[in-house]
Amino acid sequence: MNPAIDDASARQHAGEPSPAGHRNGNRHDRPRRPDLTEVARQIAGLANRSTQDLRVAWRQLHRTGPPLGLSRDLLIRALSNQLQEQSYGGVSRVLRRRLQSLAGASENSTMAVDPGLVLKTGTILVRQWRGHTHTVLVHKDGFEHEGQRYRSLTAIAERITEAHWSGPRFFGLTKRAGTSVGLKAGR
């Protein structure tokens, strides 16, 4: 028998987190999936542990104490999440890198379009171009400009400027846009 495996198995059955080696999201490093009732039993067991025991489990997992003011409920939720990740696998390395990349780009303002940007039906986009005010009405399935329907903002921007433009950038929906644009509330 391998003492390291027995030790990890004992920690898992006791509701304690496993060593950091299993947290990297690599599918080859993940332990075999226990049955659902075992994981549920371990999670339920967290509620019966003292707050001090929960803090010790946190320290073992993160090698530092829990944040000041972290409630017992959040401590249990965080440890429950870790038990589930150990049992069923966590976020893959590829996804973790992608999320870090997006977070970094968002913090550095290098991301062209806000990924959370969703134009609601009825929103009116307004853009001044060469002395003329252009308004675009957002529909569920496209956009309307001067009574004509378009599938994309880029098509409208190209029609207005007679040159290739990114529609979202032309209408000021990107962080790099240098023009001032107004958004009016939908109807």
C-alpha cells in the first residue's frame, strides 16, 4: 500500500481537502469520482464541524488563514466547493488561462468590446458624422437605420462612412472609441 494515497484517501473521507497537487484541473491528476452520496455526506459533515475546525481546514487548503470577517456560512460554502472540485474536477488549465487573460485585458482596458455588452431591444444609438446625426434603433433580430433594416452595426457604419468601419467601434461601444456617443433608453 502507498502511504501517500492512504493519507489522501483518509483526508478525503474525513472531509479534509487533499494536497494542492489535485487542484490544477488536469484530468489525469484528478482522483476517481466517488459516488454522489459520499460527497454529499462530506459536505453535510462540514455543517457539523466547529468554526475553528473549518478555519483549520481552510488553512490546510490555502496555506493561510481565511479572510477576516468571512462568515461561517461562506467558509462552509468555499470548503464544499473545494470538495466538489476534488471529486468531480475543477476548471481546466485552458479555461483558467482564458479567464485570467480576459481579466487582465479588462483591467488594462485593451479589450475592444465589453463582453457583457448586450443591447436591449428598443435601445437607440446616436452618432454624429460629418454634421449629420445618425440614429439606429436596436431590434430583437437586427438594427434599423433610416427606415431600413440591417443585420449588423458594421453594415450601417459602412453605409454611413462609405468605408470599412467596425460597427461597434463606430457607435462608441468599444473602449478604444474616440468619439462621444449617446445611448437613449429603450421604449
